[in-house]
Amino acid sequence: MKTEFIVSDMTCNHCVQTITRAVKAIAPTAHVDADLASHRVTIEPAENPAALAAAIVDAGYDVQTA
Ligand SMILES: [Cu+2]
């Protein structure tokens, strides 16, 4: 299963790295695609989307379900 979030305050490559690291911390084998232009973060597979969203929030970002 794939999940997509909109992270509107993901504005630079540092944000991308921080968010990718936060996701990988709880889903080490997931593929994370973070697109700055659309602010869209795609995670696949995403077995626990709520936990992934919480990890991104904990990293300091605002998460909306895409
Ligand atoms: Cu940034």
C-alpha cells in the first residue's frame, strides 16, 4: 500500500532530508519520494500511515493527507 501526504512547509532540500530520515527511522525499507514543487511526500509501502504522519509532525512539519 502506498500513502501520500502534503507537507506544505517542506520548502528546501534540508526539509526533504529531515522528512526522509524521520520516515526511514520507522519504515527503514520504504521508498520515500519527496517532491518539493508539489510538497507531496509519497511513501511505499506504508503499513501504518498514521505513525508515518506522526513521525513527520514530530520532525517539525505540518502534514495533511493528500
Ligand atoms: Cu527546508
